[in-house]
Amino acid sequence: MPWWDIGLLSRLKNLRGVVFQGVSSKKPEISVVNTDLFTPIHLPLIEHREDENKMQAVQLGSHTVRSHGVTLARTHMHDWVILMLLGLIVVILNVIHPFYRFVGKDMMTDLKYPLKTNTVPVWAVPMYAVALPIAIFVVVYFRRRDVYDLHHAILGLLFSVLITGVLTDAIKDAVGRPRPDFFWRCFPDGKDVYDEWGNVVCNGVKSVIKEGHKSFPRSFAGLGFLSLYLSGKIQVFDRKGHVAKLCIVIFPLLVASLVGISRVDDYWHHWQDVFAGGLLGLTVATFCYLQFFPPPYHAQGWGPYAYFQVLEESSSGTQVTSTVNASNVQVIDSRVGNQVDETSIHGCMGLTLARDSGSALEDLESGRR
């Protein structure tokens, strides 16, 4: 065998070793790429399941006082601060003296009604105007487990009561209209005295006289807010013609009207005071209610705005996660396909080269033989 054939044979053997070494070196790279590709696949799916669980939790009304009460109170901290300021203003307006309007002898004809005690005592007003609605809110909370509904209902009720209180007390102090029983407040002994201008010179108890100048107006916003709340919860305006629901909504307004009429019957207020105060209280209660709840005739009038906002955010987050997961899966599939194609191409090239080099070696060996 010539020496040049021996050199060619050694070079072909080296070429064969290099080709197979290149093919074998490609395999770990493919496995490493596959590992990097398929490792993150499970993470978006887990996040998707977590978002679905959150969505279901919102739909079931799992926002309780224990889980979200503190956060919700901090979010509305400025509202509670304003609420306390309103309460302080109400106290100040009740302490200061009202305007002492001129009351002449000729005006006493309509102010000589007997001095009586209230049929509905003063201490009962916060009971039916504040405590009773809050008790109903708590019952609804234990049924639905929605802290947004409970918080916003209480906050709206207190705002309606205190804003109305500030308005009515400010108007009472500014107007200073005498009550129907002012004569007996001013002259407990029945002997009226007037100054040189014809104005009364009262000799009664100062606190009683002071209260006698606070007739206008007389409002009741708490029961008005409760009526709006119930109309939304039981969906009175669902166009199904259930008059029984309407009776439930009218009942708080009936109670408020009877309390106002009792004030007229007890000669503590004129009928104009009760009428104007009723309109004022219902207007303020409506505005405060619509700050937190949709109108009662709305399809979503049974829940607060915050509840549907959280529901919408959870739903949009779940949809975005699903879209991202679908796109990630498509990208992963395309990358895996490309890697497989490259592997098959490189493998075929390696096998072809190996097969060609093997045939060349066999030809050389046969020629040598």
C-alpha cells in the first residue's frame, strides 16, 4: 500500500471522529434548551388558577370585616374625619343661641298652643333614625358577607343624618322662628310683658326659651336613606309588579311622616316646618345614597359601586392572564418546534457525513485489499 494512501486514511479517520463528536455535542444543548423552555410553562397556569379563585371569592362575597374592614376604613379615612367634623358642627350649632326674632303681641295669637311633652321622646330619634337602619345593614351583611355594602351603607347613613343636621340646625339658628307653644315658654305664668318696641320680654327658663326659637325646619333623613337602601336591595323597580316590595319601602317613610305629624300635634312645629324639613332630608339622603349605590331602579341597584368595581377588576385581570398564557404557550410551541427541526437537520447532516465518510473508508480498504 502506498504511503499517500496511509495518510489519506488517517485524515479520513480524524474527520469521522470530528463529525461524530459534533453530533454528540449537540445533544446536551438540545436537552438544556428543552429544560429551559418547559420549566416556566407551569407558572402562568398556577397564576391563572389563582386569579380564577380570586374571581370566585369576589363572586361569593368573601370580603368580610375581618379581611378587608381595616383596609376599607383606611381608604375612606378622610370621609370619617369629615364625618367627625360634621358631628362637632352639629354640637356647636345646638350650643349657640338662635336669632331672637321679633315677636309682637299680635303674633301671639298663633303661638298660644299648650306646652306639651313630645309623644316621641328626643332620645328615641337616634334609635329609629340611626340604630334601626344600622341593625338592618348588619343583617344584610351577615347574609351577603360584603363589607363594602356594610361600610358604605353606614357611611352614607351617617353622612345623610349629619349633613341634614348641620343644615337644619344652621337654618333654625339663623331664622329663629318661634314654636307654636312659644307663649307658654316665654310666659310660664301666663302674664305677657312687652317692651317699648312691642317685643316680648320673657321671664321663663332660658333653655326653654332658647328651644322655643328653633321651629323651622324639622327633617328626617335617616329613614329616607333606609327606604332607598331597601328599595335597592329587594329590587322594587324590577318591572315584575310585586306591590308587596313597594309596601316595604314605603313603611320607613310612613314612620317618618307619623313622627313629623306627632311634632305638629305636640305643638312643637308648624306644619310648614315638617314639610320643608321632609323635602330637605329626602334630598340630602338621596344625594348621599347615590354617592355609594346605583339608583334603585338600576339593574345593579342591589349592590354598592365598590363591589362591582372589584368584580370588574378581578374579571379583567383574569382575562389578561388567560391571554398572556395562550400567547406564552404558542411561543413555547414554536420555539420547541424550531429546536426539533434544527436537531433533525443537524442529526441528518451528521449521519450523512458519517455515512459518506464510512463509505469512503470502505472503498479505500477494498482498494487496499
